Amino acid sequence: MARAKTPTATSPGQQPPSGVKAPGKKPAAPAGRRAGPDPDADAPRGQGDELQQQAGGPRPRLTTNQGLVVADNQNSLTSTPRGPALLEDFILREKITHFDHERIPERIVHARGSAAHGFFELKKSLAKYTRAKLFTDVGTRTPVFTRFSTVAGGAGSVDTPRDVRGFAVKFYTVEGNFDLVGNNIPVFFIQDAMKFPDVVHSVKMEPDRAFPQAASAHDTFWDFISLTPESMHMVMWQMSDRTIPRSLRTIEGFGVHSFRLLSDKGESTFVKFHWRPKLGLQSTVWDEALKLQAADNDFHRRDLFENIQAGNFPEWELGVQLFTEAEADTFPFDHLDPTKIIPEALVPVQIIGRMVLDRWPDNFFAETEQVAFCPANIVPGIDFSNDPLLQGRLFSYLDTQLIRLGGPNFHQIPINQPKCPFANHQRDGHMQMQVPKGRVNYEPSSLQDDSPRADARAGFRSHATLPDDGAKGRVRPESFADHYSQARMFFRSLEAPEQAHLASALVFELSKVETPRVRERTVGHLLHIDPSLAQRVADGLGLDALPPAPPAAVPPQDMPPAPEVRIIGRMRVTLEHRCVGILIDEGSDAAALKALRKAAEAAGATVKIVAPRLGGAVLSDGKKQPADGQLAGMPSVLFDAVAVLLGEAAGRKLAKESAAVDFVAFAWAHLKAIAHDSGAAPLLKAGNVGKDAGIVDASDAKAFIAAAGTRQWAREPKLRTLA
Ligand code: HDE
């Protein structure tokens, strides 16, 4: 059916196509017609344009990438108003082509990440050990960019799976970039880089079915692990509460490998790096982590963003363990083995400075996505150790950036550029951003005085390490053979609730494994670590008998407990920078709300009001209190502690509302403090909330603040069967 032609946008100066009515008389658009700009306007306008005008203020003109001002950003160029699009439309082609290329390959591991800018401030000089200025000039603030990540999931996966967290810090020092690319766990699954593709393949989604996403609870992972005894120490950490952190602001970070510090005189001291969160350590309980995945995929990212925006700048102390080669020779393990920690009883951690993250990136892609970390980025005064995992990493990261960022000039992307001068004779390549001047791009040369030259005094020098005795070959050192002693030390150092969580985590993960022999093989390893743990997991899985333990190359030794591996006891009892949710409804007590909010904020917490309707509720004083979130969309898992203030009628009504019942039931189940008034009693009853030190009367703000700063561990055995 022929339709009447309707005028469309024209560029300024362009004549309307023949047959199109001249501007001035606006015909009605036929039904189903694409929306066009207002032909009465002087210049073409679309909805986006109107919105921008509503925003007001001067704004830059929209141009193509060649700087041409665009007249119409709403309509493509067509041969007639209802005719085919023209290939000639370079504006459309440029826009769509750029869009088509918006995605770059995501990181094979650590794809999902969040980052922030900040600074590192040195408090204690390490001048005796290193000439690296960032560790010698006390008081100096070195800019940093820090990216946290999960390991296994893709870039669009959730923030709260059970997973190791990456903790990568780029220090923009005056002597070049130093990247400390660590994790929130101080050991790794494997001892040799040769095994990295295998462990990563095994944990990622299975290749034939493409699931599970961001989860280690599946056959291929546990198949690999159960055949790789060296992974057992890391598995203990991975199954502990360390891998279900409450916030990225409450995780530790570790450089994992031994590095070297080199003094002015070239003397070498080994160093292990530790980041310690100022807020202390804090994790979720597993059920809470699972529910967080549903409540907010971006929980950790949002938490970091909101706190930085609110001025609650996350802060970590940097600690070092320093030891000489001679001291290392006395350790009952090999410090070059990345599956071992150096217990703090052996080498204490000295705090040397602090890192503060105080600025959210301006653009996620340009900064968080394009940042390119590399353990080989070091500065004079720091050097590598022979840890074979580290040695492999020195190759991998640069190689990864070449494919991920598309060429050899990724160091010129602003987030990757050193903040000190940099110059050399490397030239050209994809996406060269610099315009080097002159004839000389080689050395030695004599044609240009200002061409860059090496500097033996200031420049980087490697440590003159003496070669080990022994023959070239593919051998695992004998000193790496003890796979169970530190795994045992870890498990036995935990507090009882943490041990129970670890055993339950193993039962959960292995219950997802379909192949019985994989489950049994894993339990066999646990016998070397702690027979009671093996028994608990076997019982949890419903195994009829304990499987045999595999042969151990070195029988496990008992080591003294290492209290530093615990989380309980290292969490700070505080509401500082934490979040309290207060559930209200029509008729809630205005004075009680005011008092509770004041007390929580005075303790450093953020308070969010939750109500059945986002518009809020009229309180007892007749005033309307708007809500920050609607009840169904703001469950209690999002908060560190909750309060429920309800009038009599609202309390009875919400006791029949499942989202409200879940609000209190899950706060109870996740061991959180709940403050309530008498109106909330029917709701607490409906949620089966019991009584303990964490359930307090809302009028006693002091008791609530004390209970809200921690978790009620004593409540847990009443709630769930722990393996
Ligand atoms: Fe990584 N790792 N890794 N890794 N890693 C990457 O580099 C690799 C290892 C870590 O926020 C990749 O840019 C190998 C240990 C973090 O951008 C890749 C080996 C530790 C990040 C790579 C290891 C880490 C990565 C993927 C064994 C803790 C994210 C994307 C030899 C000390 C950094 C990229 C960011 C990222 C390789 C082992 C930490 C493929 C070959 C041990 C925090 O190059």
C-alpha cells in the first residue's frame, strides 16, 4: 500500500527532497512510521537533543572523529524518506563501525574487575635494603591505580562468587611504573608456570557445555585439583571464608612470591609484600554470598564506588617480611615455592606505609579495562626471585596485553603511561600515539645530541645471583615436595566456626561434582591435612567409608599455629564505613528513627531507609520520610546490620509480606544485628528470629552499635548444620 511521504530531517542548507512538503506545515506521521525530528524547527532535533537542552548550559558540539560538526544524530541518510539507506552516509558508517569495535578480548582470567585511583604514602624508610625511591623517601605520595578482580568469571559475571580476588596495584613512581600484581590469598594452586593453562582451563566453564560460569564447584576443577597435591594448601584458603569477602575494602592483598630488594651496594634481601585493610578483614557467610548474587550482581563494585564517592576512602597498610638468603636456608620449606607462606612467627610483618583509594575512574573502559599490569614492571632497587611461577608470569602479562590491547603501544594509553619521562628508540607499530622528532632512532649514534642514552648509575640493574648447582632439565626441586604441612597448619590455625565453614564449603563444592572418584580422591588428600576434616567432609557427602589417602611424597609435619591466617579476630568491631538498613512503613516512630540514624552515623555508618514503597512512608510525626530503596529490591543481605521500626498496623501487615519476612529472617540467618521496636515484633516472629546478643531493642542505640559492628558467631550452630 502506498503511503504519503513525510518530511524527514535535512542537514542545514540541504534542500528538502522533491515531493516533500516545505517546513512550516506539519503533516501527521502515518502509524508505524519511524519517529522523525520536528520539521518545524530551524535545525533537526530529536528526543536526545531535547533532553540535553533540558539539562541546560553550554555544551560541546557533536562531531565525527574527523572533527566535522554533526547536524542530525537521529536519522540516517536515505534516498527518499521511506527509501533505502545510502552507502554515502559516512556519519552513520563511522558511528556504527566504531560501535562494532567497542569490545576488546576480555582477560582470560581476572576479567571482572573494579578499580580506583589513589596514592601510596611511605611511613618507614627501607633505605637500608633498597634504593627504590618509593620505599626510601618517607612522606612521599606515589600515585597508584588499583584493580580488584574475581578470577574465574567473565567480565559480566557476578561480584560475589566463591573465588580468589586479584589485588593489582600500579605505582606510578618517579623511576617508572612498579606493578605489584597480587591476590587476596598468599599462596597459589601450582608451583610452576607450565601448569597455569591447565588450572585455569579446569576452573573456567567446561568447554563442551559452557557452564558453570564463575564457579569452581564442578567436575573439571576438582578433577585437576585432586590430581595435583601441590594445590592442597591453596585449596584450604580457597574453601575458607577468604574467598567470600563482604567488601573489597575488607580483603588483604599479597604479592605471593618472594621478590628481592637491592641496596645501593647491590646487597640483596628477600621481601614478601602484604596489604592489610584498615577496616580489618570481613567475609560473608556462604548463604549470604549466594543471595548477594541475586540481590546485586555488582555488589562489590557498587560498594567501592559508593564509599569512594561518599569520602569513605578505603585504606590499606603495606607490610613487608624481610629475610636474607641465609635465613631462608633455615626455613622448613622453600620460600621460592609459591604454595608456601612464611609464617609471621618466623618473619614478622613490618608496616612501612599506607595506600588510600580516593578517586573513582572517570571512565571504566579507558582506565579499568585498559589498565595493563605486568609483574615485570619493576624499578631500580627491586628484582625478581627464582620462583618458577613468577618467572613464567614475567613473560605472560606482556604477551597477554599484546592480544588484549591490540599492539605494542599499549603503554601509551593514559592509564598505562609512566608519570615520569620515558623515551627510547622503539618506533611505529599499531596505534602509535607519539610523534618522535629527529633522524636518530638507533644507538650508538652521533647525529643528535638529545637522543636518549642508557645511564649506568641511575638505571635498573639485575642482582648478580650465583647459579645453583645442578643440571639443566625439567625437574621440580625436592624442596617443593611437601604439599600438606602448611595446608594442615592453615586448617588447624582457624577458629572453630571458620573450620566448620571450610568443611561445609568442601561439601558444597564436591556435592556439585558428578564423578564419584573425583570426590573420593579429593577426600583422600584431606586425610593428610587433618583426618577429622576428611571425616566431616566424607560424612557431609554421605560416603560409606573414607577413601584411601594418596601416597605423600613427604609426610606432613605439624607446624606451630599461624593466627594470622584467621579472619575471626582480625575483623574490626566497628560500624565505620559500613551500611545499616532501616525498614520503615506508615506510622513508624519518627523519634526512634532519628535517634537510631544519628547513632549509626556517629559510629561512621551509612544509613539507608527501606520501605514498601520508594516514595517512603508518613511517620508518627505526620511527616513523609522518603526511602532509599524499595523493600523487594533492597533485601537485608545488602546491609551489615538492620533495624526494623514499625507501627502496630504496619508490623501486622508486613508479617504477611514475604519480602519483609525475608528481610528479618536473612539478617538473622546471616548472623547480623537487628534492632527492633515493639511494632516489629509480629514480623520478627514471622521470620523466626530468635533472641541473642545481636537482637536488641531499638531504643538502646548503644547496644545496637556494639552488636552491629560484628557478626553473631554464637548464633550459627542454632541455624544450620555445619559439616
Ligand atoms: Fe596472573 N594473569 N598469572 N596471577 N593475574 C593475568 O594478565 C598468569 C598469578 C593476577 O587487574 C593475565 O592482564 C600466569 C599469580 C592478577 O588486570 C595473564 C600465571 C597471581 C591479574 C596472567 C599467573 C596472579 C592477573 C590475564 C602463572 C597472584 C589481574 C590478564 C605463571 C600473585 C590483573 C592480564 C588486572 C592477570 C597470567 C599466576 C595475579 C593471562 C601465566 C600467582 C591480580 O597474563
